[in-house]
Amino acid sequence: MRRALHRAGVAVRRSVAVARRDLALRRTYRASLLLGLGSGVLGLLSYHFIGRLVEPGAAVGSQGYFGFVCVGLMVQGVVAASLGGLGSGLAREANEGTLEPALLAGAGPGSLIVGAAVTPALLALLQAGLYAAAGVGLLGLDLGAARPAPALLALALTVLACAPVGLLAAAAWLWLRRPGAVTTLAVFGFGFLGGVYFPVGLLPEPWSQLAAWVPVEPGLSAIRAALLEGAGFREIGPALARLVVLAAVALPISAGVLRAAVESARRRGSLCHV
């Protein structure tokens, strides 16, 4: 038990080291960073005016379409950034020539992958905060009844339940050297089936049934309820439970696939090849 805890602690410290390095690199390109954070805020204007065409109601909630899609974009940004970091972590290390030295220094592929996802997720979370601030300060979004704690827990569980896609993307890079295809398709599917841009209830069969297996759908339902309706842990409990079940089922499977891909690449001698 003590040995397992020690290994886990070492893996966490290595992931934190990768995340700190990535954050330091991002800070050296401040203009690009600020433009990236601010560009999405301008896109909210389009949805603000589109929202005027949609009447508030049960389908999109009491705050209308703009509140509905604003929260959807916030969550999708965090999920997409997390999956992109997980999926491309090994590929980027290989491209920069740091993968082999990191592995020789004792860093496992898992710690490199997780560490690579931290900085993009934090920046996406910052951008989500800018979305919320712009929505409230400029576009009339009302977050006066928001419950941040339930919303943050739902967001963390949503990212955790979506993480298996990022691990599969990392495995795809080891086998095919093409990680982006998996994450791009997943982000598009999450947006379409997860209720980011429109209510899932509008989907025809069998798409609406398939949406029930997309982690973004219960996650967004819980986050919207907490931020826009003031729902607490009890009200969003069923959605949180669904996220836990989805993560518990999918994470071990995707981790097993990634381990198999790592071992296969090691046997072929191609683990550190671009």
C-alpha cells in the first residue's frame, strides 16, 4: 500500500512539473494567449442576437437561448481543451524531442499525458470565466442565483467522464501517429449530442437515445441547473451519479487500451518516433 501511494505521489509530481513547464511556455507568448482568451468572447455576440429569435421556455430554460448556449460553450471549451491536451501530450513531447529524455528520467507516459492536459484545461476554465463575465456585464446574463460549488463539481466529473476519449486519442497516436482525428470527431459529437447548441430533446430517434451515453449531456444539464436555476447538490445528484458511472466504466477500458498501445510501441521501438 505504501509503495503504491509513493508511486502515485511521484506520478502526480511529474504531471505537475509538466503542467508548470507548459504554463511557463504559454506565458512567453502573452499576445497570442490574450488573443486566444478574448476571441471567443466576441463570438458570444452572435449567440446573443440569435437568442433574440428564440422565446424563453422549458426547452432552453428561463433565461432563454443565450443563457443556454453560453453555458454550453463554456463547458465545451473546457472539455475540448482537456481532450486535446490528453490526446496530443505524447505527440508534442515527441515533436519537441523531449519524450525520450522524459521517459529515461523515469516519467511514465501517463504522467506526461495528464500533465499536458492541465494547462489547456486551466486556460479554457479562465476563458469560461471571461464568457460568464461578458455575459453578465455586457449581455444581460443573470447568474445571481448561481451555485458555484455544484457547478464546479459537475464540470470536474464531466471532464473526468470525457477523459477516456483523450486517452484513446493518445493510443491512436502511438498506433497511427494521428491523435487529432479522434478528439476532433469526439468534440463535434459531444457538441451535437450533448446539448451544447440546442436541447437534446429536439433530436430524433435514435440520436436522442445515443445522447444519453454522451457525458456532456448530463454534465451540461447539471451545470446549467446550478448556474442558471440555482440548483444544489441534491437537485443535480442524479446527473452527477450518471457521470460517475460513465467514468467508472470507460476509464479502465481506455487506460487498458493506452497501456496496450504503449507496450506495443515499446516492442516495436517506435515509442519516441514522430
